[in-house]
Amino acid sequence: MAEKLRFALIGNKYQDRRQVAVTRVLNYLYNHDAEVYVDRPFYDFLTNEEHYDVRATSVFEDYNFDVDFVISMGGDGTFLRAASRVGAKGTPILGVNTGRLGFLADVLPSEVEGALDAIYSHQYTLEKHSVIKIETEGEPVEGNPFALNDIAILKRDNAAMISIRTSIDGEFLVTYQADGLIVSTPTGSTAYSLSNGGPIIVPQSGILCLTPVAPHSLNIRPIVISDKAVITMTVESRSHSFLAAIDGRSEKLREGTQITIRKAPYEINFVKRTGERYFANLREKMMWGADNRQP
């Protein structure tokens, strides 16, 4: 008899052609007598707009779920939101990709049964990914202060570049004259940081990367530091305000607000099927090393 497992489903709205993933996940869980808990907005979407007969054990709000596994259904943005909801619970997350690239959500709809089989047969590993936290003095951060990918300090739309005075463990590093500065975890190194010239960092490397956005000086380059370091910043801006983007969710802060970024006291657990390899995923998803020259 299969063990009784509890799953929380957190999903995004998707196009009709992607319905197959939801159908396959739900059918598999029903057939294995799993307890299925569904996030309220996703449940409302499935039942009211897509007319699914979702036989949920319960529907939950916000952070109010206690399960064995979380299934994120969407793209990498949905996975980031699921990670934010899991937080310090430590609940393992399986990312089913109904989006586009899917570097975090790496299970294709056609692979759903195989991935869930791996969970039930214990043929999986938990890959730990570090999280960073933003703290402020002078003006509070209203939303979740934790980021799995990155925290970016950015100028506001149409504003002139900003000055970001940055110190590492109390030692002055440099004042960035730039459109912004990204503090990235290894997980986020393949996202916004990469598009600004930052390096790809392998998970569990124990480091963070500071990547400037459109720096005024060409000799300002990305720098890699220990994830045990504490980063402090103060910002000057002609508009007297700036943005703090926490995994893409932006908040406006006042000039002079002191910012501290440090590693969070918990990690996020990714479910990885046994035999899955990071570098193979990198080559496939990002065409790493591909030669696109015409013959």
C-alpha cells in the first residue's frame, strides 16, 4: 500500500494548451490517494474559469499549509512565489513547468508522472538553495523581505542614475554610480544578474554576487563574496527615492534609508530526481556552449 502523502498545489493562470499538466498532476495524486491542498487563488481559477472538478482535501490561504511536498505549477516566477510561501517551513518544492524557460521549474508536463513516481519511490534528492534577506533602517519593507533569486536596488523609472555606497562587513567597498545594484544568490545567478554580465554560480557554492546595472564607470565589475558577509548600502538619488526589488517585487524607499542584506537563517529545498545533473540542465536550458554559427 502506497504511503499517504500530503501535497500543496500553488499555481499560476496559464493558457489552454497547458491544461494537460494540471490534469496529469491531479489524476496522479487522486490515484495515489494523496491529500491535496490547493492555494485559494489557484483553486478559484481552476474551478470557476477552467471548470475543473478539483477534489481538494482543503483550500488554504497565504502561508497556512502543512504538507509533505509543494508542487509549483507555472514558470520560474510561480516557483519563486511558492518558495516565498514555504519560507522557513523547509517543505520540499517540485517545480512543474507550464511557463517558458523553466530553469527553476524544470519538470515538463510529459515528465509529471515520472517525477511523482520518484517521490513515492524515494528516488529523489533535496537540493538546498540559500536565501537572502533585506533589512532597512529609516523606512520599513512592507512585504516579504526574503529572496531566493536576488535583491536589486534600482533607480525609479525615468530617474537619473543613483549612487549606492556599499560596504562589506563594515569595510567600504565602493560607491556605485549606476542604474542599480543586484545582490544575487547562486540560484539567481542565471536570472537578472546574468543579463547584466554577472557570472553563473553553481548552487551550494557559499557565495553571493554583486552585479551593477549599467554602471557609469567601465572599470566597475561584478564581484563575488562569501554568503556569510553582511552587505550594507545607502542610496543617494535626484528623485530622493529608489526601488528595492525582492525577487522582482518592487517597493519604493526613501533616499537615506540604510539597507542591510544578509543570508537568511533557512534554505529552500528543491526536489531533484535521482540522476539529474546541474550542468546537463545548464547546457539544455541555456544552450550553454552551443555553437550557433552557420556552417
